[in-house]
Amino acid sequence: MGIVIEKATETRYDSIDWKNLGFGRYFADHMFISFYKDGKWDEGKIVPYGPICFEPAMMTLHYGQTIFEGLKAYYDVNGGVNLFRPDMNAKRMNNSAERLCIPKFDEKKFVEAIIELVKLDNKFVPKVKGESLYIRPVCFGSSSFLGVHPSSEYTFIIMTSPVASYYPEGLNPVKILIEDQFVRAVRGGLGNAKTAANYAASLYAGHKAKEKGFSQVLWLDGIQHEFVDEVGAMNIMFVIDDILITPPLSQGSILPGVTRDSVLILAREMGIKVQERSIKIQEVLEAYERGTLQEVFGTGTAATISPVGKLYYKDKEMIINNNQIGPIAQKMYDTLTGLQHGLIKDTHNWIIHIDI
Ligand code: COI
């Protein structure tokens, strides 16, 4: 039996400024919701998107036992809609669940619920390249109790939001501050789980950096402040001496990005030399001084491929590739978006096509 659907009686479609979507501002008509109680998840159902009611003692408000995901539905130039590697999000959500003591959600059901939701709200998938329907699953402890231990009840919601690019810069290079005082995560902490705490930890330094005109901060490791971690909203990649270098997942402090993984696979197939290894910020500075730092770019579902044009470390400014997108970042952007919009044949089985 399929998922039960309670249809919205009114649509939010007309209240959306489709020419000026921004990111995360608008929501489609429906959401999927499922509750965990007495040791099991219920069947879940699709209901109109809207407020839900919790008591002030709801545990997540106090102790942050919450995880989320991010993926996108793209219009296919040949008709219908494409999801990009949703199985990876399902898996990653369950890895985050394990770390946060949250009961796992069936991965097949996760993908099935997304497909049903996107089918139902397909008119919210923008028909513009570079725009998409962002899908945000979120799962949190929802018992009412004041005391630090895992919740006994949970709520899992999938909402969708038509979006344009995450950074107002779009595919134009962003300006990033390398943070040398505050930290996002430490080894052994929560850095590789997609949980609210990592984003909360990033707010203060991110806000200070914005005041100084930066888009985001690049985090260094939480102990020596020497090794590059990630940008919080995206993983980071460097091209030095024609080698694509990115910090390894084994550091335990960075998010295992789906876009990161896809770019590494594509790069290897394209014959680009790839190194997943720890990289000191000093090495980046030295490469810049030598003139061998060719490109820096971020990878993320929300950010897609985001070239970094300017990097600041202490008082040092590094202008990367004349503040232009570099050839590898451009190639990755074109290939990924080509696959996602059905312009390039999917030879990896990454796409789940939804007929509308
Ligand atoms: C995503 O890339 O999907 C994320 O969750 C990043 C978030 C900061 C919007």
C-alpha cells in the first residue's frame, strides 16, 4: 500500500516570488510526517505543510537531539523530474541518527516518501537551470521531558522548498575567511554528523565574518588550527599543481558530502589526479606564494559547486585564479548539473527519474 496523502485545500504556489526565489524562503504545499513511539516508527503520511504543535519541554529544544539532510529534485529537460543519489542521503541520515542516539528510519521508505512528495508537489520544481526543489528531511527527539538522555519519541518530517542558488553570488566566486580562533568541530565530536549543533557552533564566527564582508568561514581543525576541515555549508577542494586535494573523511570532523563524493568520482574518471588527504593551511599559503594554487572551490547540495575567489588568512589575502571560476570547478558544475537535468547520460545510476 502507498503512503496516505491528505491533500492541501489551498496552494502556496501563487504566493511565491518565482523570479526571486532565494534559498529556503518558500515551501511547497505538502510535507511527509512520521512519528516514533513505543519503539517503532508509524507508517507516516503526507499532509499539508504547516505548523506542528509541541510542548515547551520538547527535548530537542533543550538538548539538540536533531539531524537533517539536504537533497534536490531537478526538472529533466526531457520531461519529468530527477533526484540525485537520494540513497546516499538516506544512508547518511542513518549514520547521523546512530551518532545522536536517534532510531534509524527505513532507507527505502525515506526515498519512497521523497518520490511521493515530489510527485505530488511537482509544480514546485522550477524549470530554470540552476534552480531546483530543495528537499529537507529533519528528524528530532520530541518527548516532553527535562533531563539529558535520548528522547523516547521522535518526529521525522520531509519538507520541500523551491530554491535558486544558496549564495547570492551564484556561480561567481565567493570570498571566504579562514577562521583561526573559533572551531566548528573536533575529532571525536559531531563534525561528521549532519546535526544542528555543528551549524549552531558556526553561527557566531560566520556572523562576524559576514559583518566583514565574507560569505562564509573556512574551518580549521579544532585542536591545532592547522589542518583544513570544511566550510560548514560545503566541503572544500583545492587544485595545487594540477592535483585535486580535499581533506579526508577519516579526520572525522567533516561532513561526508554527496557532492564531494560525486566530484571525486567524476574527477578520477576524467583523469584528474585526486588526493584525499589532510592539508595544512600553511601548504595552501605556500602554494599560493609559489603560484601553484590554481583553484579553490566548495562542493555541497545547496551550494552545488561554489568557486572561491578570495581567501583571507590572518592578514593575508589570496586571490585565486584572478577571482574567476577555474576550469575544474566549471567542468564539475557543468557535468553535475548536466546529469541532474538529464542533459548528460547517467552512467553511474545516480539519478532516480520521476515521471510526472
Ligand atoms: C545542504 O547542502 O544541503 C546543506 O544542508 C547545507 C545547509 C547549510 C543549507
